[in-house]
Amino acid sequence: MRFDLDGLEVFFPYESVYPEQLEYMRELKKALDAGGHAVLEMPSGTGKTITLLSLITSYILSARGAEARKLVYCTRTVEEMQKVLYEMRILSAYRRQYFGSADELLCVGLASRRHLCIHETVSNLSEGYDIDSACRALTAPWIRDSAIQNTDVEVCSFFEGYENEGKEAILKAGVYDLAEFRQHGTDRGWCPYFFARRMLTFANVIVYSYHYLLDPKVAALVSRDLTRDAIVVFDEAHNIDNVCIESLSVNIDESILGRSRACLGRLARAVERSKAEDASRLRDEYERIMASVPLATMNAEAGSEVRGPPVLPEDVLHEAVPTEIRKAENFLAVVQVVINVLRSRMQLNSSIEESPNRFVEAIVREANLEDKKDLRFTSDRLASLLKTLEVSDWSEYRPLQIVSDFVTVAATYLQNGFTIIFEPFDSYTGDYKPILQLACLDASLAIRPVTNKFRTVVITSGTISPLDFYPRMLSFRAAVAASFNMSLDRKCVCPLVITHGGDQTVLSSKFQDRSNPAVARNYGDALLRFAERIPDGLVVFFPSYAYMSDIVSFWQDNAVLNELQERKLVFVETQDPVEASLAIANFRKGCDSGVRSRR
């Protein structure tokens, strides 16, 4: 249907609109008109996604919204991204009924190489970081230059096809999901990942992960060219604070620390080989550093595909590199001190907490550095050295990158929203499993560059109350904050609260009751009774992943899961986004096909 909303012609692809959808559009339009941020809550199942898409696409493609040409729609998982693209396809088809081929709406979805790579060998690797490194090993400028002289050097034919033909191509208006980009790349011999990234420049609507805006290492590569007038939406944002904190936090365990020492030795040998075989590369790097060319500038040069620094854009240093780390061997000596200080923390038998300032001071003393600020260059200096040595497989040096990120972030935020925590024992099993965490305590740090750069950022979810909590926690001012209830034509929801189990145990998920085995047992008995009587799927929610892990383990030990599996297929959501998406997809498939299922 087409209708007028306060002077804006809205294209909505269904025959009727719910009252809450109409009010949601009205409040969203107020935020767009005011050029301010919004916090909007509307229950799941009310068509929030299509409401957002219909209003914002109508706005940006109208004369009124001519200044704001893009919608950047951020989702938590690839599964959610595909749902958004499905809704966009419905909306695009509806718009074409009125505009035909004149409709200029172009929507693209972007995910990592893990989801887009079609190279026969690289795409079969299991870890995303390994796929990224293998891609770099086939597409780095020095690899491609070597292949010109030596045909035995392997390059990616899809990347070569993209470089030769795809860089000048533009997709016609429409909606393109991950499968279509992969098919497009297969048909034309172009790399789907790099082609999809190029299409971000021309798209009216971009759908991708939170991390492409909130993780500074990724955002510097993918999202740096977005303009201030883009409209940013974070959907299902009730856990956005966790994503913000995780994007700036760094964890180191014994395995990472041990492998980082091996990486450092391997890198030192690579430096010595370079001096013996082709000293000009290291000399050229040193001369550029002496000429005060910022490391961030050197690493961001075209074709390098070097990830961004692990700190916020405004905190990236664009100044001369300190004398102490200009030469490769001197820099590696400083990194050795960093590893030694980290190891001294990892050898303790009790939990400790210390400030980043104290940690950095220990490194400065051991390394005889003049200033704490010198350590803020660590991550960029390592990236520059790996690039100078023409290291193709960066996965070999991942532990060293994690260590460099740790010290870079610590030195950057000495007193600002971070702490260092050492835990020698696993909180779940009690086993000795030491881990050192540089923990971000302030979620507003990661989202601040987004809310400062873009005029309108929309935080929305089905459960985001109290509405004033998120602006305060994330330190931004909301021009509009509103909550909408679901309108029902009939009674189709039956809320039921079970206060006691079969043996009259009080049922509660309060923290003080979580270790009570009687509570876990009675919850399991209740679930089994529901599973006997409900013919379709069941969704069981837990207050936290930790509590879910404890309860599921208890049920496993006490045969509750075995009985449940006799009645339903069981899918358990994990914190891994890929595994979670797979579990949800299989759960939905089981429900649609009539297979007994429970998540």
C-alpha cells in the first residue's frame, strides 16, 4: 500500500499496516527530520524490520531525504542479515510495480570472506582468520607482482578477474544477498567479497554486521568512506553494549602467550634474512619512518588490505614514530619485554586486577622507554613490519598481533574505562586455566565514533526498556525515544507463571537459587511435561549463557536431555555467531518440516 505520512509518501509492501507500525514510522520520521538519534522498542512479530525499511527507503529516495542517501542496517548474525535482505526483496518488488526499471533502489549485503569466498581451497578452511590470511597470501601486491615474473606463483583467479573487469562494473538496481554475490562471482570469475565491498559505494541500502561499524580494526577497512548523512540502524540492539565492550577488549591465555614467543623468534629470523637477501625493503621502511610518514598512513595505502588499529579512530596516532622502535630489531626487543611482563602476570596463583597505567609503567621500566606513549604504536608498527617483510600468511603471527593489540589498547587508554584482570582458574570447571583480560568497562567508547559521525543512529529491538537506559549507558542524546505495544485481534498469547515445581520447590532463576539442584531438576521436569503435550517447537530462554551451560550440564548428567531427545530434536544456541545461526536455521527447518524440534 501507498500512503501519506505527515507529507512523506511511504511505500509499504502489504495490504494493511498495524497501528503500532504506523506509530513507529511516525516517531522514526521525527528523528530523521530532526537529524537526531532514536531509541525505539516494538515487540517481536509486529513487522519491525519491514516498517524500518519501508519508512527509511521512502525517506532517502524522496526529495525530502535527498541529503541522506544511504541506509546502513546492522545485524548481529548472518542469519538476521538474510532475513533483512528477504524483506528488502519484497519491498523492492513492490516498488517496481510503481516505478518499473526507473526504481533506483540498490541493496547489498556484506559478510566476511568466510561467507563469500568461492576459491576452491581457501573457502574450505574452517576458521575465518585463516581464510582472511589465505586470501591475503594470494592477493597481496608483492605476490601478484611475483606472479608476473614467475608463473609458478599462485594467485587467486577470482581476484584477478575482479581487478581486471569487476572494479569498473556496477550492479543494476535490486537486492543482492550473499548467495547472489557468490553466484555472480562464479559466473563472471570475479571475487564476490571484494566486488560486494565495492558495491557499498553505490548502494542505497547496506546490510552487514555490527562489527563493521563498532570494531575499529574492521571499520577502518570497510566503513571509513560512509558519509555523515547515512542513516544507521542497529537492529536487535538489546545486547549492543556487550558487542561494544567485546570489540575493544583483548584476552590472552597461555597458548596465545606461548605461541607469541615462537612468532617473535620467527619474525626476528625473517628480519635477519631480509637484511642478508634484500636489505632495501627494511631500509626503505626506515627512511619513510624517518621522514615522519605516520604508520597508520603507510598501512592504509591502496592495495595493502591491512586491518585497522585496535583503538578508536580519534585515538590513532598520526605522528612520527618514536626513536626506540624505528628499527625493526629495536621494536622486536620491546615486544620481547611486553611478552615477559605478560608472562610474569600469568604465573600468579591468585586473581588480580590492575590498571592499564600500572601495567604499561612496568613495560616502560623494563624496556627503558622514554614515554608510555611509545607503546601506542605497537600494533601499527607490527603491521608495518609484516607488510615490509612481505609476509603473506598473517595467520602465523596472529598470537603476536593479539599481544600487540593488548599493549596498544592498554597504552592508549591508561585511565579511561579499562582494567586488566587475571584469573588463574576457569570459572566454570575450576581447572587451572589462566587468562589475562584487558577488559573494556565502558560500552560508550566503541559506539561514540558512530553516534558522533552520523546524524541519525537508530537503536531498536523488541526488548529495550527502560528507554532512557541505553542513551545513558552509551552516552548519546536521543531525539526520539518511544515504545509500542502489540495490537491483537484475538487472545493468542497465554502467559503462564510457574512458581513451584512438582515437589513444591520454589522455581526461580535468581542468582542465589542457581546452584540449587532441586530448582534445575524441577525446571527439567516441567520442560519434559511441556514437550509431551506441545506438538510443535519449544523455545527455552535463560538469563545468561553461563546459567544455560550449568543447567544443560545438570540435565545431561541427570538424563533429562536424553528423555527430551526422545520427544524433540534439541538445538543449543552458543555465543559463536556462525554456530548460533546454524542452530536457529536447523530449528526453523525442523518446525517447518514437522520434525520434532526444540531449541
